[in-house]
Amino acid sequence: GENRVFFAGLPPADFPSATMNFEGPSLRLNEGTLRNALREVIFAASTDENHPLLSSVCFMVNTSATEMVATDTYRLAWRRLDHHPVDGDSVLLIPLRALAELTRLLSSGDGSVELVIGVASVTFRHTDFLLSSRLLEGQFPNYRTFLPQSWCTRIRISVKPFLEALERSALLVSKPPVVRFRLEHRRLFLEAVGESGRLEEHVPLVHMEGEPLEIAFNPNFVVDA
């Protein structure tokens, strides 16, 4: 009753005009499927805004499917989404920040979201929200050239014990974080060495093909995947 508070405002005309383009090719995607697909891809995009093309996700919209690709040059994530046939093909470079916000807005339900492709923007239209983002200009790296066409060793491993071992090893490694993997006798041996100690652990493999192998990885990258 005895207090008064005044807030200074700004002229409404100074606010940037928010233009959302609903004209152009569009496709409808399952909300929960899109949310899961984004979570499985955007972690591999770069967070370095000095390289804007790598801090985006490339959407390659084809007539019956959309491929999503992200890479920070250290790892690469790819996901395919099937959908009802649409006309024409498009390549969209959508900023990571916009897709991270979209992932938070989407639910895991069976609703739908419409993707509308504009001239220099893309809009995601949902019954509860609209999210529009500019598209980046440039040539996304040809990711197919980075994918190996052959392999020397392939394993199948249970996720839970593998993840727990990785998280324990990540606690000990110094910078740069490196964990050594050794594959032999149907077991994966992990070795982490840091200033605070050393870890040696093994995880049984469900299946192994090929030759024994020794290799090192950043454990955080593997945990993300």
C-alpha cells in the first residue's frame, strides 16, 4: 500500500518485426518421433559459433524421407525420418539453438508438427506453439565421404554396464580426456589414467566379429552417443 514501482518501457516500434512464413512446401511429422530424432542428432553439432555451418543440423528433405545430419568434426550423427510423400527436395541448414529449443517444446506423445519451408526460413507449426528460424547459407560438409565403407572389428555390447563403466572412467581421466579400449576374448577392457588415479575394468561382449583391437576415445563422446 505504501510502495510504488515504475518500469521504463521501450517504443513498440523498436521491436524487430517477427515474420513467420507459412507459404511454401510443408510436411507433417510425428511429434514424439521428431523429438527423439533431434535428441539423437543435435548432441553431435558444434557449439562453436565461429563455425556456424557446423553449429547447425542439415535437414535433407526428400520426397518420402528426411535425413538429419550433425557433426563437429570429431563425431557425426545421422538419423532418417520417413514421412508421407512431399513434392521436391530441399536442403535446410537449421541453427542448433533453434532446434534445441524445439526439442524442449516437443512432447513424447503422438501429436504432429508441421514443417513449413520458406525462402530463407523454416517454421515448425504445432497446435500449442509456432517456432520460426532463419536458415543458414552455405555448403554443409559432404558427410558421406567421412563414413567408412568397411570395418575390421564389430561388437555388440549391453548398454547399461558399458555406460556405467564409461562414466566411472570419465571421472579419473585428465585433460584431454582419453580412455583406452582393448577388445579381445569376447571382452572389452577399459583403461583410464589420470592425476587422481587409474581405472582398469572389463565389460563382457554380447557378440564380436573381426580381429582384436586397441583404440582410444574421448569417453564423453561415447557417453553422449
